[in-house]
Amino acid sequence: MKKTKYLSTAVKNMKIRNKLIFIYLIVVFIPVLIVGVYLTKSMTNIVINNTIHEASYNTDIVKYRFEEIIRIAADVSDRIYVNQSIANLINHKYTSYNEIIEAYGNNTTLDEYLRSYSEIKSIRLYTDNSTMLDNSQFIYASNDIKAKQWYKNALENNGKINWIYKNDEITGTNGLSLVRCIKDYSGNKIAVLVINVNNSNLKSIIQGEPYETVISLDNNSIFSSTLGVTDKTYDIKDYNVPVRDENYKIKGNFNDKPSYVVVNSFFSEKALVNKFEILMAVPIESVTKQTMPVAIKGIVLIIVNILISLILILIFSKNLSDRIFILKREMHKVASGDFNIEKTIEGKDEIGELYNDLNIMMESLKQLINEVYVERIHTEELRTRQKEVQFKMLASQINPHFLYNTLETIRMKAFCNDQIEIANIVKMLGKIMRRNLEVTDKIVSLKSEVELLQNYLSIQKIRFEDKIEYECNVYLDADKCEILPLLIQPIVENAFVHGLENKKEKGKIVINIYNNNNNSIIVVTDNGFGIPPDKLAQINNDFASDDNKTRRSIGINNVNQRIKLFYGKEYGLNVDSEVDKGTKVTILLPMLGRGE
């Protein structure tokens, strides 16, 4: 707030010429600069988006070709999994070298797969059958192999396909491999199948891409267009990735270069535990260098336009500032009492008109001063009269303590004259009046409200004698409950005034206070004349409306309004009545306390 006030004061104290230059900076310089930066940024974003769109399209193609490779490997593994001849070959116990050679020669299934699918580099079956001879396809699972994690995982997966990046024990090369456990028809685990993908096929699907492309398995790269076969980890956590969906882009450092990385992630149809990703890194520098020449030309044009407009505004502001200075000088003479003004400003613009009006202002200046003095005197007289009226009103107010003391004197006089009933009535009336005069919108104890109600009912009982009966049933601990004051007594008073005073038969009022469903309910019932249906509907409509106009009476409308303002709109009054049978007023409040 202080900074805003200081800035406002500083602007007001600036010279007109400086204000014009300041306005120029705000209205011309800054908007032109913003527009120039915006256009340059927009053009850069368009180029970046087009490049990213192209990269995304390329990753879709790589993904399609890569999925074809892993699909072929998965299909071959399924055929091997259900091939009974291979299972018999593995389970058979061989007794001679010739028998093994003959068995290998008769089963050419694996060789046929290797000849048919160039995507597969090798097929390995690791078995516990010690009678078999090791070759490029059937390998005895030694203790060292069984101790490796990929072998253990294959057995635990119980025949499910799992893709891993591993080293081939025979060729010593690294690459992508499909691993799964093989079972016979009896469900016995007889071997672990490893199908190694041909790295040259992986190279062929990403070579020729304009940007570095990486095939990743479970966040670890398995092949790069620049590094070839690699197990380098690209830490995706360093990038700003809002959502991991099938296709997304991330921005960060890729191989220590600020880049946009387009990621196309997917799962193999038959190995849902493995997540593959095709990453294509687009260096930001390679994109922005395309827009840099155009951006430089745009900046030069912006600077030239700003300089030309600045020169023009300086010339204009100088002319305007000189004319305003002359006007200020002549007005200063008038303010000093010198009314001799020379005709030195020409033109019909606003400044010239102000200069002509200055002469007219001088003629009416004395008259205006006189009028101001007269008005000020009249205002002071009016204020003095108002203060006198207020003082008289305050002096005429009755001190409430005088009223209490007078009632107490009447009660003592009646008590001394053995008028006990009159003394009690005056005592109860004094309590009621003291409570009504001192009441505020602060909550009070339910017990004090009930005592006030009982005093009122006792006075009415004495007044009407046997024509009135009343009951007041409180099913709460009144000492521990608090309530807004004067909520019940106006309802009971309304029942007497409108329902029972003119009733010839015996009248009765029943007040019940209890809890129900986390609410406190106060019900005032009488057997008076009742309320006609149209008037009853109007009363309940008034209760339901949001009209918060102030009322001076403390009737049921005022009670309902006070309840809604203090406790909430869901609480308030409801009236049920039937002509010649009586009226029931229900007060709904939040729970005041536990039941007794």
C-alpha cells in the first residue's frame, strides 16, 4: 500500500514533459517490445512444435518396426513352448554320444527358426539334463548359470515371457533377450529358453534418423543410434514429466545437452511386465539456430521504430511543455494577487482556452470567496443546532437503574403491607424488564431463559387465574446449555396475545425442549383460536425468504431472523396451526447439549 502511494505521488510530482515520455514508455515502448518478444517466441515455438511433431511421427515408425521384431521373437518362443518333440529331446536320458548326435540331427526346428527369421540372432535352451552335449542351442545349466538373476526370474515367472538386457554366454556380446521357462505336458520345468535379438536389425530400424534415437527397456537403454548396443541409464527423473502416458515429451539435459526428448512408451503384448520406450532427443540448439536470423532482424526493426517514435515524442513534448510553463507563470501571478495578464499564448487548443478562461475566473474570484465564507458560517450554525438537539435527546433518556429501584420500592411497600402476591408480581416483572433492557446478541444459559419464561408465565397465571394452564418440560441439562437470548419468550407472548387472551374456554400452553437427530427442538403449543390458512402460509413464506430487513419489534419474525443470522439458514421457525384448535410453533436449533 505504501509503495503504491509513493509511486502515485511520484507520478503526480513529475513534469508534464517527463509524464509524456513516461507514458510513451508504457504505451509504445513496452507494448512494442512485448509484441516483438511474443512474435519471436511464437515463431520459435512453432518451429519447435513442428520438429517435435516430426520426431513423434518418427518414433511411431520406429515403435512399429521394433514391435514387429519382439512379436516375432515372442511367437517363436510360443512355438517352442508347445513343441513336444523339443520337450522329449530335453527329457530323454542319453546313453551314448551317437544317440545324442542322432537326436540333434533329427530335430531341426530351432535351425529352421533361425533361417526363417533374421530378427533372431540365436536360440539357447538351458537344461538340467546332464546326458546332453552342449552346443550353440542346448546348454547345460551349470551352478554359475543357475545363480544368475535372469535364470531365477525365469523359473519364478512360471512360463511367462520376460525381456532383459543380458550378455550371451557363448558369443560374449550384449543385447536384448527374451527369457522364459519351458514346461513339458506334465507341467514340469525342463529348461529355460533364451532368444537373443539380432542387434543389426535394431540398428537398421533407427539408423538414418535425424536426431539421436534410443530404444529403452525398463528405463535402461539397450540400443542407441550413436552408441549402438549400450546399457546406459537415462535418468528420466531429472526431466519435467507431468504424466506418464503412451506418448509424451520432456525437456531437460540429454547427454549433457539441453534437449526436447520425445518418448513413445509401450508394453509388449505377451510381456506386460516390461516397458519399452523409444526416445528421440532433439537438441534445443539445433532448433533455435533456425529462428535466430529472423529474430535478430525483428529486434533491429523494433529498435529503429522505437528510436523514431522517441524523437517525435521529444519534439512534441517540448512544444507542449513550453506552452504549459507560460500558463503556469501567469496563473502564479493571479494567485499572488497580480491580475495584470498579458496575451502571450496563441492558439485554440485546450491550453489556449484555459488561458482565456483565466480572465473570466479573476472576475468571479471575489464573488466566489464571499459565497464560500457565507456557506461556511451557515454550516457551523447547523452543526451547533444539531449538537443542541442531540444533547436534549440524551438528557431526556430514562436511567434503567431508576426504573429498577422504583419497582423494588413498590415491591417492598407491598410486602410491608402484607400484599405478598403483589410483591411477587412486581419482583418477577422487575426481573423480566431488567433482562429485556440488558439483552444483547451474546449467548446466555438455557437455565436463565427458562427462568425468564417461568416468571412471565407466572405473571400471566396470576393475571388470568384459572383460565390459563401451562407446562414447561426441559429434557436437557439447562445449566450446561447456551442459547441466543429472547428466543422462547416472544413466542409464548405471541401465543397469549393472539391465541388465548380473548378465549372464553380454558387455555393451555405447553413448552417442550429436547434433542432430536443432532438438533435441539423447542416446541410451543397452545389451544387458542389458531391461524387462518392463508395467513399461516404467508408467515411460513416469510420465514423461508432471505429478506433481512431490520425490524424493531421482537416478534416471531425477528426471532426467526436472529436465529438464521446467528446459527445458519438451515435453522429457524416453523408454524403449524388449525383454526379453533390451536397453534404449534417449532424452533429448530443446533444441538445445545446432551439430554438429561
